[in-house]
Amino acid sequence: MNSSPTHQPSMGDRPQPTKPLNILTISGGGLQGVSSLLILDKLLKKIGRTNDPSGVPAPRPRPCDIFGLIAGIGTGGWLALLLGRFHMDVATALSEWYNFIECITPTSRAQKIRMLVKEHIRYETTDLVTAVDGLTAFYESGEEMYMPPLELAEGGRRCKHVFVAAPKIDGERKQDGYGMFRTYNVPGRPDLPESGYDPRTYRISHAFGVTGATRYFSSPWKEGTGAGLVYWDTKFPDPHNITDLALEEVWSLYGENVPINVVINIHPGIPNPEDAKRIARRFHWGTNMSPHQRTNATASSIAATNNNDRVSSLPHHSNLDHVNEVRNTEGLAIDDAVIQRLSAHADLAEAAVAPSYFRFGPEVAAPGTVQNDTHCCRAGAENIKAYLGDVYVERKLLQAGEKLGLDFVGIST
């Protein structure tokens, strides 16, 4: 990605938000969702507390009441759709997460062995699509991705844009950019990455399938007839910079002068090194991870024992507030890229107050949770409890909650 906004300044035909934007991005990382939702719930609790001048904790707001754009990739895309497209609160999304995992988990040992040995997958995408179709029927949300503008003015919702990204692969199964699957139309906008799919007809369940298609977990997702396009995350367990994609989207939608208040990224932690090696061996018959993945996994394991806070020393806008919670190689690269872009944006927009950037999540996921965190509840809960109990994390959650809380008035903008 480039280190600065690449689009033209805001033009009169681009509708502008009435308030500075709050942006939420959710990263993937295997079948992890509980961890990300628990972190988000703690943040929303801080917002509810700071929003009441009496000091009495207020009910937690829904993410769609706070954030103007919600985006995700992988299973983080599943959460983005639950929170943004279905307008769920965290408790409801957590309940539906457990339902999803139950629906896609093999029902017998024979089925599990067949999937692992013959198909090299952990869940059938058709089972996921069926589960999501059932969800849309239950909530009467409509089967399509599109969110009618009329909905956006109802119930205090602030979220106007939701999208999920899906890594594309070429004929050699190498990563070849991203497909964007949106809840809104972008007609006549050549500066926005085109998904090629109309949100008025593209099904929500298919958006779940395409963004969740990941090596070691599910089969590649194919769109179209003939050669078509194939989506599959072959980078796993290396993370994707969904926040950078979200910033590109925002600047394309509104122009680079759009005011941004807070950018939040939540991630569940990179796969535990032993889990990553176990998955790789299982699907490659005894082979190990690539040297790149093995080096990063080792570095992450070592970093997990380092209690020193590490904040990027990259030169940035003097007002740019950010928190770096991840010390592994991939996490630092993502943080540096986002900080650099936000700094350039603040300088170009001549912002009086620069946007705040926070990235929350444990360095390394608890053992077993990457493969299915509902089957490792105790390990995952203890890992997140330790993470959220850290004094530094608590302080940064409070800072983020205060800034979001001051901006939250419970009405749509």
C-alpha cells in the first residue's frame, strides 16, 4: 500500500458526514471470534460509562451506533456483517457466533476425518451458507448485502457503510489483490476498487463464504462461470491489513479531506506457533510452515514474554494518537503502515485534531483457539482476561472509550 492518501480532494458531489468518522476494522485469524467480541465489548462498556455525565454506567451501545464504517476480513468479516449489516449488539453476535461454529463443525468423527484427509478443510462452506441464510430469515434482514438508506436513519444507527474483503488468487494460487463486497453501491466511481457484484443482488451468506475462504479451513470460493474469480486466503496465518483497505475506502467515498475521529482495529491474536505448525503438518503430511511463517511464529512466541511496551518510533503527525499492542513482525508492519497513512492524511487535510488510532488484541492466540475457539473456551477466556487486565491495555481502552464516548450522542449522523 502507498504511504499517503492517493485520491483527489473531496468534491461537491460526495456526501460528507456531519461528524468526524469513527472506523472499526476486525481482523481474521482462523475460527476465532469470541476473543474479538470480548475486546469490543470491553471497549463499548467504556463508551457507555463515559457517555453518562452522572457517572452511572449506561447500557453498552451497539457498534453500529458508534462507527460510520465497519469492515472485516476472514472471520473478522463475519463479525463485521453481524455487527454492521445485522445491527447486532455484542451479546447477540456472540450467541450467533456459537451457533455458526456449531452448524459448521463436523457432526461425526468419520466426517471430520474425511474433510481433513480428503478435502484438507475444517468446515464445509455450504454449511456456513445454509446457516447464514437461516439467520437472514430469522432476523428478516433481507438476503442481499444492500442496506437501504431508509434504515440508516432508524434506531440511532450511525453505520452507513459495511464491507468485507476477500483475498483473490491467480492461476498459481498466489495472492492477487482483494475483492470488496459492500452493503452499498458505488456507481461511476473508478477510484474505488470494484467488486463486480451488485449489493442489491449479492447474498449476505455468500459474503460470509467468500471472505471466510481460507487455506487449512475451507475450500477456495469461486465466483462466476468458467474460469471466473477465485477467492482464498493463502497467506494464513499471516495477517492482512484490513485497516489500510478501510482507509482507502473512506478516502474514496468522501475525499481525503474527510475528518476522522477514531480508527479502531480489533484482532484475536496471531495463531499460537504450535497451532500453526500443527495445522500445517496436518495438511501437508509432515511438512512444516514456510521459513517466513516459522520465523514470524518464533518471533511472536518470544515477544509474548516481553512485558515492555513498544510504540512505533516512525515519525508521524504530532497529534496522532495511537497504541501498538502487538510486538510481532506482522503486527508492527500493519501498525506502521496505518500510522504513516493517517499522519499523511492529517497533514494533507490540515486537521486541527489528528485521528486517534488504536489496535487491540493479544499478541498470540491461546492454544487451540485458532482452530475453533468455542471448543477452547477456558483457554481463550483466560487469555483475553489476562490481556484485558493489563494496566497498559486498560488505560488505552479507557482513552479510546472516552474519545468515542464524547462523540456518541445516540442519534444517527
